[in-house]
Amino acid sequence: MSIIWKYLDKRSAAVDALKDYSNMKFIIGNTNDEIRAAYEKMGGVGSPQPDGMPHAHNPHAAEDRIVKGIEEIDVLRERYRQAVEYMEWFLPAWEELSEDDRYVLEAFYSEDNEYGSGSADDVADYFGIERASAYRRKNRALAKLTTLLFGKQ
């Protein structure tokens, strides 16, 4: 194990991983469509725009469009690879949490809620507890997730 892991702020990293979850799900769900669209853009023949202005002729426009498309597809595939790697790391820990812990963490850290935007009140109402207890429940759930993701704190 690298010495850097000893100094990593694991709690902050767990929060960041939790915030990235919905983005990674989106990437995995939509990358195939984006790659298909990139392939379609590469294959078409460009048509002139009738705007009355003279245009410089680029004899390599088709090749440039294909190269740009290949580069875009490479970026999409790398992004997809990283999202799959993230999910293989994050999902086992996420699924190990109880439903209540997942609810609390989603309430506090999902992209719809910014920290402190009434999420503590929502959690308190859901469990029938006071606001301070909602924050303690969030801290316990986050500690569990941090331990599941990174090991001992």
C-alpha cells in the first residue's frame, strides 16, 4: 500500500464519489448513443451554406472530419471505461449499505440537493427524529461508506 493512502482525506473522497454516482450512471447509459452519433457525423458529405460569402476550399475537409470523429470516439470510450471502473469500485460498497443509510446519503449529497438545502429537515421528517439526530445519522452513514470504500479510517 502506498504511503499516500495514509494522508488521503477519505471522508471527502467518499463524498466526491457519492456525488459522481449519478454522472457515472449517465455516462454508462448514454455512451453508446453518443458514439453512434459521432460515427454518423463522420460519414456525411458536407454541403455548402448559401450565405453569399466566398469560402476557402479545404481539400482535406472530409479527412479532417473523420479524424475529429475518431478523436471524439476515443474520448467517449475512455470516459466510458473510467465510468465502468468507478462502478466496479463503488457499487459493492453502496449496495452493502442499508436502505436507510442510502436514503440519508442521497438526501444530503445527491445532485438535486446541495448540502444544507433542507435535506436535514427531510431526513428528520422521514425518520421522525430531530435535526441534530439527522446530521448524526448522516455522519454515521458516511463513515460506513468511507470504510467500505477505503478500508479502515
